[in-house]
Amino acid sequence: MFRAKVKTGLVAALLALTAFVGAAYAASLAMPTDRPILTISGKISVTNKDNTAQFDRQMLESMGLVTIETTTPWHEGKVKFEGVPMDKLMKLVGANGQRVVVVALNDYSTEIPMADFGKYNAILAIKRNGEYMPVRDKGPLFIIYPYDSNPDLQTQTYYARSAWQVAKIDVR
Amino acid sequence: MSLRTFKTVIAVVIGAFLVAAVYISVLVVQRQGTLRQISLYNPAWEAGQATSEFMRLEHRLADFTNSGSGVGREEVELRYEILRGRAQILNEGSFKDLLQSNPEHRATLREFQDKIAAVQPLIDDLDQRPQGAQEALQILAPLEAPLSQLASAAHNHGAALVQKDQHELIRLHWAFSGIAASLILVGVILILLLDRHNRLLASAHQELHALAHQDALTGLPNRVVLRNQLEQALAGLKPQGRTIAVSYLDLDHFKDVNDSFGHETGDELLKAVAERLRDCIPAHEGQVRNLISRFGGDEFAILQTGISKPGESAALAARIVEAMRAPFSVNGQEIFIGTSIGIALAQGHVTPSQILKHADMALYHAKADGRGTFRFFEQEMDVQLQARRVLEVDLRKAATNGEFELFYQPQINISDNEIGGYEALLRWHHPERGLVPPAEFIPVIEDTGLIVPLGDWILEQACREAIKWPRNIHVAVNLSPVQFRSRGLVQSVSRALASSGLAPSRLELEITESVLLQDNEATVSMLHDLRRLGVRIAMDDFGTGYSSLSYLRSFPFDKIKIDQSFVREMSQRADCLAIVQSVANLGSSLGMPTVAEGIETEEQLRQIQAAGCTDAQGYYFGRPMPARDLVHTLAALKHAVKVA
């Protein structure tokens, strides 16, 4: 069994800096410059448009990406995902809820306890094997757990929480 | 079933148990796997999603053609992309299995994907050619029915797979149940086997117990049992209540039976004795309980509990003695054998060891009383025994401490009217008690074997003293039967003579008939050896004991000493005088001098003189005295006696 590696991106220090910057700009989140691909709504304190936090791809990427290498039920062999830690994303928007409802482009929705993000280091993947994911291939955003690192994650519960084509996150 | 087979069976059963347990855990894992598998079968969901997205794209396309609906190219494109994603998924995972099972479905899917691919240029170009939306709808419309069929086929396929897995689960369930049942069965078998094993062990234990507690020869309980019972009985004694008694018995002269009939007969006799004991000793007699046990050899012990008076033990002992008097018929032999019994009652705080010892002491006294009888233990016996122990200890130290001394009593030759010799007599000066009577300590030195080295010392001392005496006065030394048993006697005598230089003819050895009672042949040959040295042999204490005349024939004695008991009563009893006369006559006929012992009066001297005795000894002439006080002439002796 392969073990999923959670690469902590550039440096931990950079992360800390980002968190600090996030806190400093708590009241205001920059407006997306490109077409938004993610809308976070619900119990959040940091917003940029109509009580929601909207992100374009560049905004997400600038948060710093971490890598998860793991096997999944949807791909052959080991796959490398890069994305924003969900935990970090939730902190950035000042999420204040017990769970989130993730809604996909095709309106598939799934509910994830907030605790999952800190506990399992789930990420909101942007890239697969170094490439941006197109909509036709489960893109643009995909919730990925490090399945290989923990047998508990290799169950239908977590596979079902792993939504692809993610478009909206509602914090409840 | 032997214990070995049994162990093998148990091992096999336990092995089966383990294998079953391992297999069960394997089954559980398989079941988990199958259950997980079932949850993964969602081709129906995939097909449904594809159909739904297909419809949504059609809707968007239709809305797009309808200007004013607000649906732009981007929206159509997004739906198209999502549908492409869905179409792609149908090529993967569980859906692929479905397609492989059915070429028709494969064709449907291929057509679906071809057509979706075909509409891409139209969608990409919508901004330039809005009518492309209408064309795309026309291309896609024929797919509606096959796609729904595919969805239902996927549903059926999923159901079939689930059913297959359910069958597998059922199979696993049965296997699981079967194994569980066999586990229970094996467990039950194991319990049964263990139960049997325990029983085997218990019976083995019982056998061992019997071996450890039963005398193999007679089947009677052994000493261990008796001791245990005795301990319990003693512990349960109440101060004013009923008491217990131990009767210790052994067969009189059992050794003789073994020696003359052999050990087999001896063993048979012991069995017969045990049988007779069982017959005459009831296990219960009123409140009294009797336990017979064999103590070893020809010794038996009977524990009586619940007796109220010694008479009950006495009655039982008398019965046993009586029963043993009747002859035993063993291996065609009629054997007479008696028994002596010593009885000890529990008195005060007595331990099992003490009460057994007391019974043994009583038995010793019963034997001393002439066997075929019983005696109760008396405290006196213990006192005697203790006294004797003390005496023994003191006697062992006496020789090295120089506490022994020889006294000499003159023997008068009547015809010469002069001292002819002295009888050497052993005296013991006890450091605390002073002179100890010979009758008290002589038997002890004989019993303990101390007589052997002491006898040598006496011989040497007597010879060394005698050489100093005038006129060839001889010295008479008493020999004990024990010395004859030691075989070194002849050598001791010759060594004493050689070291002192005393003429052998001046040494006279006095023996009693008891010497001749033992191992006659060897003794007689030793006597001859002594005679050959030139020493003289006197028969001592003649007239007591058996006084068989054949003794006089068995060995040519040089002298006969008539026991002093006859001389002492000669004046009062005519028969004593007659015996003295007869022995004197016998001696003179055989050419043997006769010595009368115990002369205390002049009248007695006259009488033995008249009877024909050749020599006389007694207080009349002088008491035994130390060597330094010897005077060596009768005149001086008489003077000394008068002065005294």
C-alpha cells in the first residue's frame, strides 16, 4: 500500500505568513479578477460579494498549494493532486460552522463535517498530475483526502464526501 | 483409551479448534470485503447521472435557441463539459464490466460518445453560428431512448451484482455458521475429553494414593495411615472424654520362621497373620474404632479410638494374643508363632511419636516378660529407659576417664588350705555416684558391645597384675558371650598373655552356659583354641539355667563353679546340699575340680568340704579388693578379715 504524502508546499513559514496576511485582511477579501470558480457562503465572516466569498483560480493558487499523492477509486494507479488545504481555506473565510455542504457543477451535493479538514488534511485539489483539471475530467475543483494514509479513509463515507466539479461550499 | 492416544486426540481436537478459529477470522475478512464491494456498485447512479446531464444539455441548447432566455454559450459549454465528464466515467470502473458483458450496450455507449464528440465543434462555434444549437439538438435527440435503456441495464446489472454478492454473503454466512457450529461441537468434545482426562487422572491419583497408603503384602493400611489417623485422633481428644490407645505388636521369633522356612513362607505367614488380625479385630466395637496397620517387617500396630477404660485395650490385646497362639497353616507347614503386645494410652499432651515410642517400650517389656503376653506402658518404663540412656553415655566415657578398676576375690584351695587364685571382678567408680553395682552396668556394657574393648582391657590388666603374685597364684577372668561373638577373643587372650609374660596356665577363663547356647560349633572351636594356648576354662554358675549335662560333655572344662545360690541355702534346705554334693561328685568323677562360691560361714565351708568341693570362694575368706590390698596368704587374709 502506498502512503499518501502531504507536502507542505513551499515552507511552513510561508504558510504562517499567509495565515497572518489572511488575518490582517480579515475584514476584506480581494475581489476575483477572473471568472470565479468557487463560491463560499453561509456562516463565514470574510466575504467579498453579497455575503459570499468568491474565488477565481489565481486567488486559490496564491494561498499556497500542498500535494497529496494517493490512489483513488476513480483513477488508475497513483495520482498526484495539488490543492489548497480545506482547513486553511475555511480559516481564511472565517468559517464558523460544524459542517459544510459542498455542491458540484452538476448540483451533486455532499455534506462534510468541519472536523475532517483538520483531522485528515483534506485538500481542495486544483491540479492533477501537474495539470489543471478540466470540467470534463472532474475539474475544476476536487475534494481529495489522503486515502492511502489511513484505511479509515478507504470507505464509501469518504469517497462520497470527495466531491468533484466543486462549485460551491456552504458553511452551516 | 491409553493416556498417550488420549493426549493425541486432545492435541488434534485443539488443533482443529485453532484451524476453525483462524478460518472464521478469514471468513469475517472476506465478508467485510464483499460488503464493501456491494457499496461500490453504482453503475446505475453513473448512468442516471449521465442521462440527467444529457437532458440538461438538451435543455440548455433549447433555451439557447430561444433568445431571451438568458442562457449564453458559456452555460451551454459548461453543461457540455460536464456531460463529457460523465460520458468519460461510463468508460471506467464498474460500468466497464457492464459493457463488456453486453456488446449491444457497448455499441450504444460508443454511439453516445461519438455523437457527443460530434456536437463539440457546433458548441465551440455557437457565438458565430447560433443555429448550431438546433443542429446539435437534432444530433443528440436519437440518443434519448438508448441512453435510458443503458441506465436501466446498468440498474439491472448492479442488481445482478448485488445479488451475486448477496449469494456470496449467504454462502459466507453458511460457512461461518458451519464453522461456528463445528467450533461448538469441538468445544463440547474437548470438554468431554477433558472430563474423561480428569477422571483418568483421578483414578491414577487414587491408585497412587492406595500405593502410598496401603501395605502391598497384606493390604492393610500402612504406617503413614496410622500416623495420620493417630495425629487426627490426638488432635481431637477432649480432656475428660474418651481416649485412644496404640497397641504395638510383633511376632515372637518371626526371624526364625524366615530363617528356617524362607522368606516366601515368611510373607505368607504375614498375610495369614494380617487375615487373623482382621478377623479378631472388628472395625467398630460400640464407640470404639479400631484401625489395624502393618508397620513393617513383622510389626503391626492397632489404633483404638473412643475407648473409655484401659480394660478395653487389654481385652483386645488378650484376644489377639490368644488368636495368635493357634497354629498357622502356611504352604503346607504348620507354624506356631506367638505375639507380644505393648499398649500405650494417650495421657496428657502426648505426640504421635511419643505414644508410638511408649507402645514400643511396653512391647519391649512384654517380650522381656517372656513373650506371648501384653503390657501397658508405664511411666516407670520411660524412666528406666532414660536412666539406661544416661548410664550408656556415662559408660562410653568411663573407659577413657579411667573409671574402671579390677577387684580381686581370693579362691581358696581347700586341700592346700591356701590361696590358689583370685577372680578378677570389674568395678566402676562413677564420678558422681561412686561404686555402681555390677548387676546394673554389666548388662549395659554387654548390650552396647562396650564389653569387647573393655574385655581386652580386663584381660590385659588381670594378666599384668597376676604376674606380680607369688606361688603361681592364678587369675580367673569372666568372659561374656558377646566377646565370643566378636571372634577376636583368642587373639586378645594371647596378646594379653604375651604382653604381660604370664604363664598361660595361670590364666583361668570363666564362662557361663549362655556362651554355649549360641552358635555352638564356632564357640566350641574357640574354646579349643583358647585351651591350646594353655589357659584353663571354668564353667561358671553351674546349676542355674538349663545346666544340661551335655554341656559338660561338649567341652572338657577344667573346673566347675557351683552357683552361690545353692551354697547360701545349703544349711536350710537339704536339696541344695544334695545338689552341691552331686555336682562335687560329678566333678570328681569327671576329674574336674569344683569350686563352691558364696562361702560366708565356717559351717558352709565344712559342708562343702564334706561334699567334696576342691575350692572355695566367698566373703568368709575375703571380699573382692583392689590389687594393692592383696595379701596372698590365707593366714594374712584371715588376720585381715578378723581385723576388719
